[in-house]
Amino acid sequence: MQLQIRIRELRNAKSWTLEEMAGKIGISAPHLSEIERGKKNLNNHLIERIASVLQIEHHELFVDDQNLSDELAEVQSMFDELSSERQTQLLEFARFLRAQQDSVDTEEDVGGTAG
């Protein structure tokens, strides 16, 4: 099971750019972007620094697995109730959103402030 982290969600809630938050933590923006996307592992020291900058307890950085499971079950149930045409439309929309997010992630990796 992979641990899911809410750093991007919490950063966006404060309206901070990737660069702003990275500067507050003391790491590079590309490093923070990789952490947000789950491509870099976190050590305890970095978790504590991130939580401190966000002014939260360190456990608040992590997704509640039970809540996530409940949400995924709800999405699955709604999806199953759709006609196959609507299921196809929903999948196309989800792929579009993922492509948009990938584009934002790429811009942030090269020093942009999108997101």
C-alpha cells in the first residue's frame, strides 16, 4: 500500500505557489513537485518541516485510508449506475482532467507558477 500525502492540496488551500512553499521548507521547487507527485520519499525530518510550514500536525499530511476507501466505493457505485455511454463519457472526462493535471505538473517542474 502506498501512503498518500496531501501536500499539494494543503499548499493550494494557502494559495502558495510551488516556489513559495519550497522556499519556506528550504528545498527546491522541483524537489517539492516530485514529493507532491509521490516520486520522492520523505524522511521524518522533512515531514516535520512541511507540517510546521503548513501549521498543521504531521499526521494531517496523510490521507485517511478509510475515508479514501469510502470515496472510491461511492465513485464505483455511481459509475456502475451509469449507462455505458455515460461511463465512456466519464472516463474520457477523467482522462482529460488527468492530462490537464499532468500539464500543470510539467509547468511547475520547469519553474512555472501554474496550479
